[in-house]
Amino acid sequence: MPLKYFFFVIGVLFISTIIGSILFALGYRNDFSFILAEGGNSIGLLLGFWMLVLNGSLLKTKYLLLIIMGFGLSLIGGLIKVLHWNYANILVILGTCIVLFSYLVSFINKREKRHLDILKLIWVIAYLGNIISHLFHISSNDYAIISITILWLAIIDFIVLEVKKEEVLEQ
């Protein structure tokens, strides 16, 4: 299985995130629990997100350019927001709306919708909703756990599907 080492690394990072979060919740608020929780979560989500994107069908669609433009616009808006310039919020919101609507149209036009596709759509909605609510100070970072949990579920679901596919090919 060519992805087994990649899956192993993501699994170790997921377990690291869980252990660090439990230690942090139990009151062991030190650098070790923080590094376990945040380091495992950040690196694991980045690798998992990269894995989902590379193995998804979005790379083959015409919507990819719009999504890249939306992310770019949001990034420019974020950089302008750091400088406290006018209209930064509008750029961030416009960029996130472009990403959301492009991905939604891509999902609607997809012929075969699996549960992994639905999980990814729910994650995009939750993540972008979290960005906008954080931008307007509607909610704290506590709600970010929703989008993080959905992305971890999508990563685990993808790994399970790939392992099942590999087992079928071996038989």
C-alpha cells in the first residue's frame, strides 16, 4: 500500500492531538500538552487536507481556479486586516463566499456524491462560517472545534475507504 506510511503519520498525529487535548482538559496546561494538542492537530490537519485535495476530483474541475482566487482574495484581505486598512473585512468575506459558492456548485454538479463528499462540503461550510463569525467577533475560537472535528472525520473516513479499497484489490 503506497499510502500506508502517510496514513501512519496522520494516525500518530491524531492520537497525539487526542492525548494532548485530554491532558489539557484535565488541567495539565503545560508546554508538553500544548505541543501535543496543537502540533499534532495543525500538522495532521494540514497533511490530511492535502491528502483529501490531491485524491479528490476537485483538481479536475473548472471550479478550482475560482476556489484558488477566493483563497487568494481572503489571504490578501487577511494581510490588509493586519495592517488595519479599510475594506479588509470585505475582501475576506468576498473571498470566503467565492470559495463557498464555487465548492457548493462543484458539489451540486458532481454526478456521484459519496459520504466523504458530503463530509467535505459540511467542513467547508463550517470552516468558512467559523472564519466569518470570528471576523465579526460573533463567536470565540471554541466553535473552531466543530470544523476541526469534521475535517478529522473526513480524513479518517478517507483512510478507511482507501484501506478497504486496498484490501479488495489484494483479494
